Amino acid sequence: MKKTLIKVLATVGIFLSITALASPAQIKIINHETDIQQCKLHNIQGKILLITSQYCHACQEMEPRILAAIKKNNLESKLIHIHISNPKERAILNQKYHLDAFFLPTLIVNCHAFIGEKPQGFYQQLFADYNENK
């Protein structure tokens, strides 16, 4: 328990240090399902961005379903998977994509953010639609 708390506090400390280096206007915090404006600015056009954490129970439940649907639709080359519990990966999310996620899991497809658990067939349909609209 103590080690986990230390890891969480270290992650939060690193996150605060990283975000302090960037101006608040640069990083968009995703805290609800939404279309992400200025998709080019965030460098996510045509990409599938999956944001999870090892401390997130919903992530552990949904991640295998999401990854299976991505694989079934041959979209592995479009996937960017960020584990924000890893400070280096969170830094990439903040610095390269100018994003951060408040609720997890967060899935960004076609510049639209989906948050939390979804029904069984949701991801398969989402990625089938993505393939149709390429």
C-alpha cells in the first residue's frame, strides 16, 4: 500500500512539474466526451489514441476489448497507447499531443474523445465505421 501511494504521489508530482513547464493554453484536459477542436494542433488526425493507467480498474476491463477490436479491424498501425501511470508516457501525451485525460479510459478516434466503459459491441462498430470513413 505504501509503495503504491509513493508511486501515485510521484506520478502526480511529475505531472505537475510537466504541466508547469507548458503554458495552460497548450494542454487540453479531456474531462468529458467531446469533439477535440484543432485536431492538427494536437497531432492526432487519423490516429487512435488510447489513454489508460495501471491503477484504473475500468482500464483493465476495457483495454483488452478495445485492443481486440483494433486488431480485428487491422488498425494497429493507427494506435498510440499511452499509460499515464508511467511518467515518461504522460510527458509524451502532454508535450507531443498537448493533451491530458482526467477520466479513464479515454479513447480518441477521429478527434472525438470517448470516456469510460462502453457496451460490448461499441468498439467493434466504432472501428468498423472508422475503416469505412477513411
